[in-house]
Amino acid sequence: MALKITVIGTGYLGATHAAAMAELGFEVLALDVAKEKIDALRAGRAPMYEPGLEELLRRHVSGIEGSSGRLRVTMDWAEIADFGDVHFVCVNTPQKQGEYACDMSYVESAMDSLAKHLGKAALVVGKSTVPVGSADRLAARLAELAPAGGEVELAWNPEFLREGFAVEDTLHPDRIVVGVRSERAERLLREVYASPIAEGTPFVVADFATAELVKTSANSFLATKISFINAMAEVCEAAGGDVATLAEALGHDERIGRKFLRAGIGFGGGCLPKDIRAFMARAGELGADQALTFLREVDSVNMRRRGHMVDMAREAVGGESFLGKRVAVLGATFKPDSDDVRDSPALNVAGQIHLQGGQVTVYDPKGMDNARLVFPTLGYATSALEAVRGADVVLHLTEWREFRDLDPAELGAVASVRTVLDGRNVLDPARWRDAGWTYRAMGRPNA
């Protein structure tokens, strides 16, 4: 008999995982406690902008004309427990208010709510990013609360989704990591992921602690690499070097590689910043805080880049104040191909300049609605051209392809001053300078 899958939590991770499981041929039942999310999914609407996700939902959500009907949604915990053989827990683990530590309350609540209804053998699979040691504790809690007792097992299966590529990363992952305690749990997860395994995706079997550490370790490594090249940008500015050429030279070393070596205003989003801080907090609880002290500097370098971009913008408009100056900001999301503005460096820079008296106008292809919720007092334009109109300086802060393809001459015709600060080091300096713009970027010569 084919496995039946449930997905608990239908945010970014859960909605993507549920749709992908249906695409792989499983009958899927997804649960959320927020009615507005359930209503949106029933209509085939994704909870956020993610390329390809709404098409996948409409292909499988029950009740939509022409769909496979393999994906249904509910708010009933008893229905979820009765339906599923494998239950994926995909709820959020945000940073605690005023602390570095991870807020486990959503995961704990979901596990407790599910466990109370588990009267038959089942595998519960955590996909949320949690502090190492959480799975041990949650496994004991499941066994204690579930009517089926020891027939309910826990496994940990961290997600490695990249926003903008989440559908592809779920259907064709670069690796699958599972933390399991029994052959049965491993067998069930091999069955769930049979399609990508058949395509050659590595399937890594680990213990609970190692599986939990993989995601936080990966994010910490990526954050370190980004902050390293940004630290080198600071040195290049002091020494007169070019960080773009430096990064190119480093990237040819196969031990280092080219990815994540583009200097700029740093990383943001809902994962990297909070994950490295939670990792530091957990290391402290384990008595291993000295092992991760370097992450404090990684975080510090990253946050410093935002202030540096504000300083560059202030210098570009005269060096003393933003008062009376019009600033165009291209980009609000923390990365392209997403509408996510959580801890966005672009929006942070825009907000800082606004608070210092600048007249800031923002344009982003997908993030405008979310940006307005965070910074309603900023100005918002309907296009890049409108954002740049009358600007004394233009800040390029999110590397959307739309911005790389802009015509500098067309923008120059409406700007008050042709000065562009490339906070992502992806615009073509020669192209902009040929159109009469003063082009500046972090860690690169001014001419």
C-alpha cells in the first residue's frame, strides 16, 4: 500500500514540501492552524512568492479544476493523525525576542498536538531547523503523549531550500540527510524519497545530533564565506585593491570555489542570521561556546556592511546629511526571486537613510507589499524608472535580473544626479560610466 504523507505547517517550507510530495505521486494532507493559509491553499495560492510553486499547487490541490487532487488541506489534528503514515513537521523556528536563542514553541506545540491523536504506528519527521539536542527531547515527548507509544517514531530530515529555487531543491535535492534510530524509519524515508534517490541524489544516514547540526553548520559556513569576502572588501578599500578581481582569483581555487564570494551589503533573510545566532546560543548551553566565537565576527562584519552603504550614500549626496536629498533604492527583498523582506539588508539601508532625513523611494519587482508592512513611511514606486526620477543617488541593493538589464541612459535622463552605488557588485561598471554615471561599489576602485 502506498504511503500517505501529511505536512504540518504550510508556510514557505511546508507549502513547498506538500506540493512536491504530491508531485512525486503521494496522497498528501496538509495542516495549518491559520485559516487564512488554509483558504489560500484551497484556492491554489502560495503563502509567498516562489517561482513555480503556485503552478505546482494548482496542479495538485483537491477541488481545483484539472488538478490531480492528491493534495488536500485541513485544520483537524485528528484527521491528520488518522490519515498519515509519515508526518512531516515544517513549522517555523524564529529567533527569540531579545535573545540569540531559537524559539522552539511552534515545533513543541505542533508535536504535542499531533502526538495526542497518534493511535497507530507512524513516523514523525522534523524538518524545521532546531538546536542540536532537540530531537532527543522531542522523541521522548512523542513516546510519552502518543496513545500508540513506542510505535510512533521520530526522525530528523533537515531542509536545504534556497529561496527562489525551493521547488527545484525539493524535487531534485543535492542531498538528503536523515537522522534515524531504526531500520524502519530509514526504510520509510527511502520510500518517500525514492524518486530523487533514483536520480542519484546522495542519501546520508546519520544520528539525531548530526542531522540537526548539518543545516546550522551549512548556514554558518555560507555566512562565514560571505562575511569573509566582505571583510576583504574593507581591506581592498583601505589598500586600493579590487575585491571583484580578488574574488575571481580566489574562486579559481577549487578548494574555495566561486559561489558566495560576491562582496556587497551582506546576507539577510529568515535563515542565515537567526540560524548562526541560535547556533552560538546552543553552543554556549553545551559549554562549547569558544568553538563558535568566530561567528560573532561573521555576524558583526555582515551588519557593518549595511552601515557602510549608508555612509557611502551620505558621502555621495554631499557628505554631511540626507536632509532634502532624494534617494532611490532598487530592491527591498533580501535576495532576488523572492518576496521575503525578513532582515533584508536592502530594506534596512533604506530605513536607516529615511530615519536620517532622506526622501527614500523604493522599487522591488515582488517585495513591495511586504516592504510596506515593515516600513510604511518609505516612498514606493511602481517601476525602477519612477523610483529614480529626481534622485540625487541610486542604490542598487537586491540583485534582480530586471535591475541588471536596466538601460543606464534611460535612467540617467530622469535622475537629478547620475550617481549609482552598486551594493551587490553585479552591475556593469563600464556600461553605467559610458552613460555618464558615477559608479561606485564596495571594495572596488572608483574609476
